[in-house]
Amino acid sequence: MKNYSIARLNKVAEIGKTVNHRTGAGINISTFEPTGTLFYGSYNRTVTQTYQITGTDLEDTIAIVVRHTDALDDSMMIKLNSALYTIKSIAYDDDPNAFDIVTLKKTTKGA
């Protein structure tokens, strides 16, 4: 994806992993532990793309654009506007000056 202006990467997200902590009562609680930040921009799907994902596990997802990096993988989590998301897929572009499309699904507590 080369036709994306770098000036549109104007939002900041936290990247990290979930870590299990044991409370004093012996209960395991998983919390988000940030490991870094990431500049991202919005990505709007076309009508055709929206229809194609209807009825699939990608239906309730959002997509963002990031500068190409090998630091992201699908085991990480991303925090956008105080909401926590898991990475469903990453459409990599190996060109050093290109951008990757990251598909995210909002996590639900207690599920």
C-alpha cells in the first residue's frame, strides 16, 4: 500500500501484551502491559470489502494503517483510545517505505 500519505499517521496507540498477575487472594488477573507506542492512521474499507467480510469472523473488526515494521505480530495487543484490541491479521508490504494494514478486534472482558 504505497498510495498513503505519511501525514495521515497522526494518531498514537500503545502496543503490548497481556500479563497474568496473582492477587493477594490467589486470583489470576490478566492486565495489559505496554511495551511501546505506534503511530497509526485510519483505514476505510470499500463497500465491496465490507460486504465480503459480512458473516465472517472479521465482521466486527476495524482496520488501521501503520508504517511497515517487523515489530508487530498477531500475538500482541493494541490499545486505541483506552479500548483494547487483539490483532486478527496484518497485511504486510515488505517495501521499506510502504505501509501495513492491521485488522483489529475489540476484546471483551470476562469472555
